[in-house]
Amino acid sequence: MNLKTQTTLNPPYTDCNQCPVREMALFKGVPKKRLEWTQKYRKNQILIPARSTIFQEGEKHDYIYTLFSGWGILYKTVSNNGKRQILRFLLPGDLIGYQTGGHGVAVHSAGTITESILCAFPRAQLGEMLNENPELAMRLLNMESRDMSLCQSHLMAAGRKTAKESIAFVLMELYYRVQSQNKDNFDPSTHTIGFPITQEDIGDSIGLTNVHVNRVIKELIAENLITCHKKQLCILNEKKLSEVADFNPDMVSGHPLI
């Protein structure tokens, strides 16, 4: 399903001065008194159904997006067999679609897991936005540094970790990211997050079959490390699961480069 067929929300859109995800997004560094400038560049907000395509690898698209609500993925598809490799799970505040290859085409595809809302900004004005507000360039660099660190950790998992270690890492990463990026879906009293991703999604992120993922999830449950039921993930033993995953929360939070 192409983004062009989706629903553009009718004005008034969410006011940037009251945006609940700004602290996680590219515009974190914009002073509140200048948020009308941000509003000027935002073209619209778009509602997209669950399990829909935002854009496809190899396409040109005219916008970059901030995920305002919902869950999504960045992924690539193997041309000779159609298999999907999930590169990254997307949460509110994440920036989507600014990376392009030769001739300005997308280097990966993007899609939704749940019903989602995107804030759309014209790609043609990205340079102008960064020139007018250098703090955005620094913020983008810090976000890229964080994402690169996670990417390297996933690469290590794919090449050198066991299935159990790799799955534990995905669970811990998302557990911590939801706490900072999607707080309404985190219950600190029960150590539980909303968890709409499937075992197929997990498998596609680390190169395992559904059967293998299911076996490992059952093992983690049997060891009283997690429960996973009705789209809810509960971490029962954070310390032990972090050790299994070789996970450090700093991988998610990141630190400013300057």
C-alpha cells in the first residue's frame, strides 16, 4: 500500500508547540519560541494503517518524516527471493526517509507495524532547514551516531552471537527505547511494554526463522526472564537478560558528540 493512498489529517494539525514527541525528534534543539518556524516547514500529518508501505527502496519520495505515533520498520528486500531484512524498528520521534542513494532514490523501504501518524517535511527544503538552524545538523549527527552504534551491535549479533543472545538484545533494546520514546506504552510497576511486533518481525531483524524464534522465546519464558502475551512484553529479570544480550542502556540513550 503506497503512502499516496493514505489519509491526510484535516487541519488543525498537532501544534508543534505542544508536540509530545519533540524531545525525541530532530527538532529537540529548536527553542520553544521558534517552533512556529518548524510548523512552517511541516507540510501535513498523515495517518497510515498498520502493515502498510510508507515508501519502497529504489523510489524517489518528496518528503522526510517524523514518526509522531505508532511503530514502524526500515527494511531491505532480497531481490532474488523476496526475503525481508529489518534494519531498524521505528518508534515515535524517529526520523524517516532522509537517507538516499544515487539519483535521490531511497536506499531502503519503510513501513508501519501499527496504525501510525507521520509528520511530513518537504525533502527539497531540508538543506534550507539545516542552514537556518545549525542545531538541527548537530541533532541529526547525534541521532545518526546513536543509530550507527545500534546497527553495529546488530551486525555483531548477526555474525557472532547465538540466537538466544541476539533475541535477548532485540528485546532489551526495544524495552529501553519504549521507555524513552513511547512512555505511554511502558508500565514501570510491572516492567511491561506494549509489544506489537511478531515473531516473524524479530526473525527478520536477526535472520532467523519463525520456528527458531519461537523456540528461543519459549526458552526465555521458561527461565523466568520474560513473559510475552497479548502484545505485551514483561521483563522479569532485567539484569540477567542484559547479561545474556550483552546489552548496555547507553547503546540506546547515546551521548552528545559535542
